[in-house]
Amino acid sequence: MVKMAKGIKPNAIMPNSNCAACPRLNAFRVKNKSQFPEYFNAPVPSFGPIKAKILIAGLAPGLHGANQTGRPFTGDGAGELLYPTLLKTGMAQGSYLARADDGLELTIARITNAVRCVPPQNKVTGPEIAACNGFLSAEIASMDSLRAIIALGTVAHGAVLSAVGLKKSAFKFAHGAVFELPKGILLADSYHCSRYNTNTGRLTTKMFEDVFNNVLALTNG
Ligand code: SF4
């Protein structure tokens, strides 16, 4: 059981909109509220049904993406690969228009982030990952139909392991790797679908789709 940061209700899967457990992120939020008052500017809630069988864990909202729209990966560069992949694999239906009101629905997947508030320069700290980990832990525990978690990048991979009480050193991150966690839940790793990774060729569309198709094959039936 992950210890919740001070001021956070035990077993809550969603932070308060003014969660101040991370002073640096809280200060950044206050600044963004003044600079971009029309933005969401709060911890971004997970998206998708709690009964989903696949949980996708990312890093954190982007300033002008999910922090603006209030939906994970929506408006972020990374969403340009994630959402089309979800639509192509049948994990989502509708159209992705980079807006929270585009009507897109997740069918068998849910999306969350290791850290729910936007960090400056997209960089999170160890204490911030730890402070937000209780939400991820409670969320995983609440997902009764969960069969697999897709971790996008090393931060998400480590956060998932911490959230289920496992040591990171026993499960080394590798793109395409699949590990078995307690209760038979699978952890599948992918490089993060950030613009940096796709622009540099570290992650191709095929590499990303292969991870999702593999998880579908492993969790079918
Ligand atoms: S990142 Fe998580 S723990 Fe930190 S302030 Fe935001 S919601 Fe609270």
C-alpha cells in the first residue's frame, strides 16, 4: 500500500483540483492560472472507464496540451500518436480532434499519468512522482477488470511498479518488454510517444502499434 502524501485522502483515485502536495507544481499551477486563465489548470483526471481492461500510464500533462484541455494526452504532441493508435486497435471509438469535447470514447482502455499536474519543462522530480503515486495505486486497485498496464516511458514504468508495491530494480524497463505483476496483471513497456521520440526515430508508429497489438493478443479471451 502506497503511503499518501500529507493532505491527500487515503485511497482517493482523483486529487482535489487544488491539491498542493507538490509545492513546485502547485506554484506552477498558480502562475499558469494567471497567465492562461482559460486553461484547465488542475490535476488532470484519468480518461476512460474504470472497468477498462487496459490502463495506459503516461508521464504528466503538457502545459499547452492536457493542462489546457483537461483530458490526458489531448492537445499534447504525444496524443497525435496515442489516440490514432487507440482508434486503430479498437480501444477507442469516434474521432480525435485534440479537444476534450470531440466525443471520442475509450472502449476497453483508460488513460492516466504518473504525475497529474503539469510540470515546468515537462520534467518531474522523484518526490513529485512519489507524492502522486497513491492516486495511481488506488486507481489500479479500483480497476476490477484490469488485465494489463501499458507504461509509456521509464517514469511511468517505475511509477506503476511502485504503485503495486514492487521494486523497480527487479523489472528493468525495455521497449516491448512484458512483465507479470501480482494478480496476473501484465505490465507492457513502450518508449513514450513524445514528439521528441517520434521525431528522432527512437519510436516509430509501427513499434508503438506493435506494443498495443501485443497487449490485445495477450489479454484476449
Ligand atoms: S502531482 Fe499529484 S500529488 Fe502533486 S500536486 Fe498534483 S495531484 Fe497533487
